[in-house]
Amino acid sequence: MSSKAPTPPERVKACLYSLGLPIVQGALSTILGVLALLVAPSYIFITFFKVVFLVIVIAALHGLVLLPVLLSLFGPGSCSNNQEDEDEKEQRMDKVVPFSFVISPEALDPKRRN
């Protein structure tokens, strides 16, 4: 969503480059953390491991496959063919709302309007 790449496929590549490894590392470390539950003789521990394992795998697949694809199809800029430069966008925004953070003295003191 915050990538500066001009096309959706390039944004997906940037997303997977910056977030792919942390997602995989988080999933693997969590699976390794609950791996001890698999060797426990209790049924409840094995069932808990299965649930946590499936949740982690499904969440990692959503983060690595489904969400980038959906954002490339339906995300910002995916439906328009008009690709503008960042400079042109900034110039257009400056014309629409120039210095919107500045409050004029007339707005603060109604007596100055006259």
C-alpha cells in the first residue's frame, strides 16, 4: 500500500522483498516453539499443536500469497491506466490545497477582516 512503485506487479515484488523473509521467520520460529507439544503423550497437547500449526501455516500463506495478489488486483492504482510522476502529483496537490496547515490572522481575529 505504501510502495512508491508505479505498477501493481512492481509493488508486489517490493512487498515480498521487504516482508517475505520476516513472515517466513516468524512462522518458522512459532512452529519450532510449539514443536515440543508434538512429542507430548497427551491428546490435548497434540490437538493444540495441530491447531497452532494450521493457524500459522494458513496465516503465512495468506501473507505471502493471497494478500499480495489481492492488493495487486484491487489495491490503489490497479484499476487506472494513468500513471503520473510523483512530482506532478505534488504540484497538483499544491494547487488544490496550498499550505492547509497555515491559519491566516483574519481567521483568528474577526476585527482584522475590515
